[in-house]
Amino acid sequence: MNRIVRNFIEQHILTGKQAVVVGVGKSGLAAARLLDVLGANVRVVDRSEDVTEDTLGELSGKVELITGAHKKEHFSDADIIVFSPGVPVKKLAPVLEGIAPRTMVSELEFASWFIEAPMLAVTGSNGKTTTTTLISDILEQAGRRIFTGGNIGVPLCEYLLDMEPAEIIVLEVSSFQLQNCRLFKPHVGVFLNFSAKSPRLP
């Protein structure tokens, strides 16, 4: 757990705040875990009614779980809303009406608030994983302590909770992860290419 996360906890910045995480995927659960550690009241919502308390793992009984169609009341009291990658936010517009845009953030950007090390992010239609892995290998061979994750491997929120701090953060980021990013500013950004096969790429 790094210094910024500890400061948030010690200063009670999110203590008692209502947080809503949309989507119970790997990244969504990691965001919910981080919000729980930060002291927020966490509500997890997912359209799939196949999601159960067992899906939440260690968060079962600690967070509120709502499945099925999204409703305005699921979001109306939220101080922060964190979207999992791939959640079609535009389709949620009717239930998010009246909520301040600054309240809504992607899992990637939320995690980036707590990152102190330099970040390098790789995106594009093709070659992201190969390029990200190659960059990480080069830096590791140079003796640097690296975290590689994002769209491959470990979500950034999970890194903050479970892994030793790295000297450099190397991320593969997809178009889905970049949705709802407003303040995500890696030290180095790599835009490999753009293909018509990836119409959602920002």
C-alpha cells in the first residue's frame, strides 16, 4: 500500500462516502476492493442476474450488490461512480441524468490518482500486448523494478493493494479502459496505430 493510499485512509477522504462500481469484472472487483479499503460505502451494480455474492469473493457481505436493470436510485446518492472497462456508459445516460460528470470515472483513471511512479501507457488497435511486454522486458533488463498490467494481467487497482511498489508502471490500455478518462496523464503515451476494426478507439 503506497503513501497516497495511506494518506486517503488516514485523512478519511472517502470514509463514509457512497461509491458505486458498475460491472463485476476483474477490474470492477479490484476497484471495489480499493474503495472498501479507503473506507467508502461500496455498492456494486451489474446488469447480469447471474452475479451472486459468491462472485464478490472477499467482498461478500462487505459491499452492497444489486443485479438486473440499472435504475436511477442506484446512482442518485453516489459521491463517486467507477466504471469497469467495456461498460456502455452512453446507454446509462437515462439513469445517470443529473449526476455531475466529475463524479464519474473509469477504473483506470481512479487507480491512477494513487500512482506515484512514472507511468507508460500503450494503446492502439494492434500490437499493444507485444509492445507493452517488450518495453517491460527492456526496463527490467536495465535493472528497474517494473509493474506490467492494465489490460493484461493485473488491474491497476489490484496493484495498489497487493503488490510491492514499482519504479515504473507499464500499462496496456484498451479503448474500453480509456472511456471516461479525463485526467489520466501517463508520463509517456504510446499510440501504436488505428484500424477501422477498432471504431471505439478514442
